[in-house]
Amino acid sequence: IHCFNDVRASCKTVPNLTKAQLELCYRANDVTMAAIEGLELAVKECQHQFRWNRWNCSSLSTKSRNPHSSNLFKRGYRESAFGHAISAAGVVHNVARACSQGRLLSCGCDPNSNRKGLTKSLRESLEKEKKKFLDNVVESPFIVDKTFEATHRINTNEVMSKKKLKQKLANRWKWAGCSHNIDFGIEFSEMFLDSREKAGDIQSQINLHNNKIGRVTVAKNLVSRCKCHGLSGSCQLKTCWKAAPDFRIVGKVLKQQFRRAILVDQSNFGNGMIVYKNGGKKRKSKSLQNRPSVIRNKFQHNAETWKRKTKRNRLDNSLFYFQKSPNFCEKDVLSDIPGTHGRRCNRTSAGSDSCSSLCCGRGYNLIKEVTNQRCNCRFHWCCFVECQTCEHVEWISLCN
């Protein structure tokens, strides 16, 4: 009873969870806490990716540790789409890592990991190491085989021929290590985040789509990591496993998708209608017009099929939003937009971090900032370092 009460208490420390999320937390408290850590990871990465933009994700850093409590998630902006995607990615990433680290009772290493996910070069490398390992190991009259439950010695001359031994060991050469359980991370992310979207309206459908984009981004960027085993640093055996990518990579990929996000027509979303900017009328190729009708029709059919597949591909891999974003210059409490007043800017830059962009034409103030820093450090034998204290003066620009 005490244990159950502790679980309920820890779940209630995270505000703004839905009823479904609370029930999930009661059933799998350790996984839910890992998911919350994943949300915090997502917010930090969001702030890094947008640190020099007018919208810098500061509104997602809430006291509740739950970015979904921000009013920005109730809007259909491009920035809201990014927030949903990176939140889902953060949950997948952290839960999968926690599984492989043995921190969770509900899961462990990926039970389905195999060598199908290896690149060609890594596959060839493993084959070479396998051959080298088998050639070396059968030359020794005694072998220590650690794949059994207990370590024991095998006399190859008395028990089996070298050929049989080689075959026996070869059968035990397999994908090893503790692969990150991405499938479990994806499944829990779906249960934890998708359960918030019950309305079935355009916003819920788009949120579900963007959640999926975040999860897929983690799965598509898995990396293979290997470790060598052997005496004196030799690589007689190489153990490889799948791992979630560095989350900075996930953030960069989603930032690129943020720039290419697609505006959805609210009135026709149910029919799959997407708003595109038409760049002009289509022109028929002169070389195609001069060809026989049979070839021309076949070419046009193949071209249309390719276009449909390309379009479907783009839709499946793009973030969706349905409201045009504001300029984020002024504070808007209803949308959790802090504005850019008091933001630090770069007066010598011409990019998004420039004072002209961040300050929205309001101008900026120069503030003299004086800090004390250690300088002129010298090492004395033996053994201490002696430093002086120097004043460091810097002029910083703050938006009006």
C-alpha cells in the first residue's frame, strides 16, 4: 500500500497530465518518469536550436516540466508543430536509452536487434573480424568459452575436431551488445503523448502526425556502435549494437523539417488537401511533344506515378501546421509568447541573431558588462597554480 501511495504521489508531482497519462503513470511509474526526462531533454534541445530566433522555446520551459502545459501547444503554428515533434522524439530517445541501461522494470535491451540494420562496410568488417577470430581461436589447444553459463575449458584434440569446433563457435557469432529498445520507446511515446489527442478535429490530427514525425526521426537515425574484445587491446571479437543517435542530430533534422513544414487547409484537411504555393504554369517539354504518342503517353504515365510517390513521400515526412505564425516580437500571454524585449542580440550580424531582426525595428541599448576572470596563470613546482584576477569588459546589446 505504501509503495502504491508513493507511486501516486510521484505521478501527481507532474501537473497537467491527462487522466489517461496519470493512469499510465500509475501502471508504469518508472517509464513515465523517464518520459518526463525525455520532455525536458526535448525542451533543452529546442532552446539550443532556436537560441538566435525570435521564438526561442523559452515558453516551453514550464515549472511543471511538461511543455504540453504551454498555451503554444494549443495553437496551430509552425513552432507548435516543432514542439510536438521534438517532444515525441525526446520521449522515444530517453525511454529507449533507459531500457538499455537497466533503469526500467518494464523493458530491457532490444530483443529483436539483429544485423539487418548494419551498413555494408560494418557488415564486411564484422565478417573479417569473425574469420580472424575463428582462425586464431582454433589454433589454441584450450579455449575459454564465456558464452556458457559457467566458464570452462575445452580440449579440442580430445572432444572435437577443429572443423567441428570452428562450426560451433561460428554459430555463436551473432549480433550482441545491448541495443537501445527503440520499439518500446516508440510504443510508450504513442501511449503517453497520443492519448492527449482525443477530439478528432484538425488540431488533434495534425498533432498526431507531428508526434509521429518526431518518433520516426529517431528511428531513422539510429547508429551502430561497436566495441573490441581481446587480450592486450587486440580486436579478436567485435561486439556491435544499435543505439539512439545523439539528440543534437535529432534536433538538427527536425529543425530542417521545421523550415520545410507544410501549411494545411483547415476546411479540406479531411480530404487530404494541402496548401501549396504555385510557382507558375506547367510547361510541356518540346522534346516530349515531338515523340510518338505511345512513347509520350507512357512517359507521362511514369512521370505522374513518380510525382504521386514523391508527393506522398514528402507528406509522410513533413511537419504540418494550420495557422500562420505571428512575428513573435511582442508579448502575448494567451499564446505564451514572451516577445523579444530585453533579448541579447548581435549588432554585427546580418542573420537571425542580428539586432535588426531580433529587436523588430525597436532598436537596442548597449550595456557595459564587467566580470572578474582568472588570468596570467602560472604553474609552480610542486604543485599549485597561481593566477591573477583581471577585469573583463564587454559591451552587450539588449533589445528595447
